[in-house]
Amino acid sequence: MTRWLIFVGRVALGFMFVYAAYTKLQLPWISFAATIQSYKLPLPDQAVMFAARTLPWFELALGVLLLIGVQLRWLATAASLLLLVFFAVLVRSFALGMNIDCGCFGPGDQLTWKTLLRDGLLLLVSISVTVGAFLTRRKAGLVPAMTREPQPAEGRTE
């Protein structure tokens, strides 16, 4: 049962990251930079521009790799850390009463308590997948045929 829940969680996170990246990549990166700047974080302009150009591609790569399921422990950890940062920034902005576009899934996603609830649930799913990935062991090998012991050739004695 645990493996099934981990699978469902990682696939849901994978699709979520792919969709989030897709919505950001549909617009010029400078519009996403403006969304990041609206949070009024103490970041230099170069950091904002770097984040605006790279974050959607990082989300896309993370989402695809989560869907594939390779290196799940480390990918789920990366997803959890990223979502933790996002959630902290959202909570800060909500507490400061900022009336801004979240930017989570493209334009038009206003920061409300529903946004906090959604991102909080995504963070919990991600942490659950991370913990589950570290607690369950995967079987060695990609294909059962690749994990068999090598058989000695006929006529050879070793």
C-alpha cells in the first residue's frame, strides 16, 4: 500500500511541476520576473532575472524526472525544499497583506487563503513522498533478467 501511495504522490507532483512550468514558459520570462518582483523579496535584480529564466526549466525537469521515477529520494527532497521555499514566500506575502498574483500556475492566480491551502497540501504530499522514498527500499536492477547471477559457460569449471 505504501508503494502505491508513493507512486500516486510522485506522479501527482510530477504533473503539477510540468503544468506549472508549462504555464510559465508560455509567456516571456520578463513577465515572470515581474511576478517575482511583486513579492518584494530582498533579492538583487540579477537573482530575480536568473530565477525567472531558470525556475520554469527546473520545474519542468523536476516534473519529468518525478514522472519517470529515477532517483526518487533526491528528487522528492528537491521538490520538498522547493515547495517549502514557495510556501514560506506565500505565507510571508499573505501575512503582509499583499494583493498580488501568485505566479504559481501562470498569470491570474491571485494569492488567497486557498492558494496557501493548495500549496500547503502540495508540500505535505511532497514531504510524504520524500519520507516514503527514504523508508522503502527499491529492488536492485532495472529488469529481473539483469539481476540474475551469471551462469558459468558449459564445459568450464571454476
